[in-house]
Amino acid sequence: MNHDGVSHSSFDESTDVVVMGSGMGGLSAAAKLAREGVGVTLLEQNNMPGGFATSFRRGRFEFEASLHILTDYGPAENKGFVRKFFEDELNLGLPMIRVDQGYHLILSDEEIDVDVPFDMDGFIDVVASEVPGSFKALRQYMNLCLEIGRAIDYIAEADGNPDPMVLLKNHKSLLATAGYTAKEVTDRFHIPPKAVSILGVFWPYIGIPFDRMSFTIWATAINSVLTRGCYYPPINSFQISTALDKKIRELGGRTYYSTRVEKILVDRGKIIGVQTNGGRRIRADWVISNASPTTVYGRLIHPAHAVPRAAKRLTAARKNGISLFVVYMGLDRPAHELGLTHHEYYLGPDMDTQKAYDIGDMLVPHIATSALCPNHVVPGVSPPGTCELILNQSYGADVWGQVSPDDYFETKRRFARAAVGHVERTIGTSLFDHMEEIESAAPQTFCRYTGSHKGVVYGYEHDVWDSVIPRALSLPLEGYIKGLEFVGGHGLLVQGYSAAISTGRLSALTIMGKMKRKSRFTE
């Protein structure tokens, strides 16, 4: 019996590592550990893998829950991190489809209506054509973004342990810009305002205002979209989740679904195991959490007094990122008949990111909408003669908590009608008359199905003080409980599929490194 009342002989089974949650980060961590022969058990509260990387059916339509594009994948001749991991390390056997179309950007108040390609040179050419006189400044700006991208690639290739001297010698731009916002750096280049508005099409991938957003994260997002292109699964993101789950089991790992971790057991500041909703106790020296530190330190660590004050202070200081209100539509006409010509849209009055962010903190229908019509990349994603359209609007994590249970469904219907009407008017199409299926999801929906704290989809916000460089430098100081690692949107890198996959692999490598050091110490 340890001093906290947990008997070391009372465990029902044991493993090296417990992975808590099957989002992209958790699945990737478990797959990497299993590939390297480490005993790993993945526990997921839902009845299927994926977290946000999933799909669901309504009538004869199967809807993608969250993915718009997969970045850092790349063509065979220029593989990105994700492709190298999936193909070369895991042999996942899941081919991806290149997204040949970019965004269709419509900003009504700024009189911008332009197709934005997912290609660096093509993007610069389009913007220069729309905004004469912007080419030189934009090319210099994009060259800086490319430099930041190469630095981040180096950090990834160094498995999160870059040589400081290499950074100082070869990646000075990363260090020189790390303490600045996207607005501060962008303003230095004197890019015409209209060109900056078009550049802002990448804002929804980050979700905080331009004058608070870390330039490192901003440049990384631009670079990841424009240098290696964007990809999409053969049908939807659930294929990635099930392929990773299958690979984990093929490599000897174990995956359990409808199994929620209720307690992370700690003794003398170190992980000793977990307890599930069924009362099963699993012995482990390591836990990788796909759940946020707010959730883990707030209610899962047992005993509660094992949570250091510093951990509580840090989670209180960090700000939860955005959540989403999403409308999923199955339409009874092909996309081209409805004037839906692109895979992705961004529709709004302007590119005032502060205004869009502030409105997201109010319980009112949004003025900016991103939309996905996956039929342009995967024609068979819906039945013949039909198409799907998925609308996304960003909201603060606490806003939908203002809705009472009695008003919840009517509020969702009202917001859905407003979102669909906004898209109809902006694109100039008819959606209500061709709607066969419609479903909507609020932050409460994501909280229910994924366990995400308040339904947050983007982890913690990446302000300058809490972006990738400060997080990397502070990681050694944040090991508040030995054996506990975090992955996904609350991890080291920016939010999104590729970043979650990267943090999963990185956490696995981190644990394996600590295992080796422990083994040498005890020999």
C-alpha cells in the first residue's frame, strides 16, 4: 500500500504506457510506441476511435466531422512529416488525394472575390494580380515564412530536441521573430491592406486575432499549406483513425473503447496507473493524455493533492482556444448545379480578425463562415446526384454555456438558419430548397462526443507568450508529474491534424528516451 492508499498489488493488468483518448495525437503516440515494441494500451471513452477525426451518418449521407485539409503530407518526391510517418514508419497503407483547389475567398465589404490556390508561387501571383504593386513585398514576406517553415522542419526532424547552435547559425529568422505577433512582423513589410486581407484567409486555421497571434505559428500555417500542397483522405478522416487503430493492434498494442479514464493514479509525484469507469485498474509508469491539462489537473489526478500548485497556475493562465458551431447539409443536387464550385470557402464582410473574434464571444449569429464541399475532391463522398456542404463558425469556449437547456435546440436551429442564409446570399445560390438532410453541432456536441473541455477544438490559444518557442523552452520545467505527457491541440505545436499527429509521435519518442535513461540507471 502506498502512502496515498493505492495498493501496488491491486491492479488488474499492467502495461508500459496508457494512452488516454484516441484523437490524432493519442492514436499517433500509441502507433509509434507499438511499432517500437513498447507495451501500450489505448483507452477511449467513445465507442470508436478518432476524437474529432470521425464521421457520422444522417439518412443516406455520411458527413466528415472536422477535417478540411491535411497539411504537411506532400507529394512522394517532397514528403512532409505526416507522409513520412504514415508511409515510411507505420506503413499505414492509406493513400491520400491531393486537393487541387484552394480557397474561394469572398469579402463583401472589401469587394474581394478571388480564388486562392494552395501553392506558394500561385498564391503570390494571384494576390499580385488582384493588388497591383504588392508582388515584391509579398515575395519577401513569403520568403521569411519559408525560412520559418524550414526551421520548424528542422525542429521536427530533431525529434523536438534541436541543437541550439544549429538554430543560431542556420535559423536566425525563427529566433529573431519568435517574440513578435503576426501583425507586428507583417506591418514591417508594408504589404498593401487589400493583399493582407487576402493573406488572412489562413486565419481560421489558428483562430485568434492577428495582433495577438504568434508570427511563428502564423508563418508555420502559411508554409504548411502553400509549400507541399494539401491532401484529403479517400472518403473522410475516420479512415485515418481506423487505419491507425488497426495498425496499433497489428503491432501488439491494445485499444479499448467505451472505456473512460476516471482517475490517473499518482504516488510520490509519479504516475503509477489509471482507473477506468468500469473500476478496472491498469498499472503503468507512463500516461499520454489526449485530454487537456485543464481537465487532467482539474479532476483526473488522484489523489487531488498530488497536483502541484504550479500546474494549476499554468492552466489558469492559459486561455482556451475557440470552439465551433457547425452545420452539416446533404443537398439533393450536384455541387455544380448549385454553384458550389470549390472545396473550401471563406465568406465574410471583411478580414478584421479582431472583430470576428469579438463576435465569437457573443451569442449572436456569426458574420464569417468557412465552408467545405468535399465532393470536388472526393466525388463519391455522397450519393450520385447529391453533394454535401459543411459550414463552420468560430465561437469562444464559454459562449454557448449561456444557453439554457430549454432553449438549446431552438438556438441551434436559429443559428443554423442564419448560417445557411448567409451562405446563400454571399455565394448567390439556393440551399434551403435542396436540403435533404441537415444537422448542427455546438460546443456542447463536441464536448459530449470527444470529452473536449468546453468543446474546445483548438487547444490553448497561441499568444506570443505561449507559442511554440516559449512552450518548447519551458517543457523541461512543466513535468509536474513524472510520467505524464500531453498530446493534441494542448501540446507543443499549433492545433490541427498535422500538429496533433506530430505531438503524438514526439511524445512517444520522449517517453522512449526516458525509458532508456531509466533502464541505464537501474542496470
